[in-house]
Amino acid sequence: QAAINTFLNTRQQALSLFASNGYTNVSMRELASALGINCGSIYNHIESKEALLYELLEELLGLLQSKGAMIQRKVSPPNRLRKIIEMHLSLQDRMPCHFQLLEREWRHLNEPWLSQADSLRARYEQVIAAAVGTSACDRVRAKSIVTLLNQTPSWLAALKLTARARLDLIHSMVALILAQAPCDLPGPLSGAATGKSH
């Protein structure tokens, strides 16, 4: 139990520091201080700072994929995409620091973490693509939808909308993406290709 508590505390401290100070601005010494351990022994507790970043992104992307897949199984097609959007927005409310890392710090991942994180994101995009359709164009749209959803915290809160109004607004924006002629989209807007935004 003590080992589990240490593991969870390490992740929580890293999440808080990365989100408030920025990943590159957090030193191993600062992280060790936050954990209350000697800097020289920190590698007995974590593999690396980058591994910690990946684990936090993995936690979020895994939740998105598993919850999206559950909606895919349990909700009928007409309501499926709206329910996935609602789930995504709800997780943003519950895990704002995770989404901040997803949007701002992804670019600091290197191999093998980058490929693994890209794979996790792709699985979530596949869930959304399945809710939209099955064509290659639907997969492109899914990438654009995921990018839109991930970027909403940067502007949506300022509108001070109710939860229902937020959902209606984002759902209508997604509908505009889907209304574009097949393959009119200029390719994925996500950082999967550019490494800049997720």
C-alpha cells in the first residue's frame, strides 16, 4: 500500500508542477523537493521526467478511449457522437491539468514515448471515426474533431455557458466539420503530423 501511495503521490505532484510551471521548467531537483525526497534518490522512484509525462498522457488518453468505446457499445448511432462529446467535455472539467499537458506538452515526448502516445490517440480517433462513418475521409474528420475537443478549454470557459449550452455549441461545431464535402478537409489538424497540438 505504501508503494501505491508513493506512486500516486509522485504522479499527482508531477501533474501539478508540469501544469503550473510548464514541463521544461520543472527540474528533477524541484520534483524531488515536492515529493519530499533527496534529489539523488529520485530515480529510485521514477524512470525519468519524460516517462512521468507519458504516464500522465497515457492515463488521460486511456480514459478517453475506454469511455468512448463504452458509449460506442451502449448508445444508439443517432446519439452516439453527442454522447462522446459530452463525455470528453465532462473529463475536461474533471481533469483540466491532464488536458493542459495534452495540448501544451505533447511536443516534448521523444521515442519510444511519442509513438506509444500517438497510438493511444489514434485509438480514440478510431472510436470517433466509427461514430461518424467508416471511410478514410471520416478518419480525417475524426482527427479534426479530436483536435477541436482538446482545444476547447482555451476558449470555452470564457463564454460562461451552462453545461447544456456548451454541449450544444461544440456539437454544432462538430456538425459543421461533418457537413464539409468529402475530403475537403485540409488533412488532420492534430499534432500527430506536426507534433505541435493534440
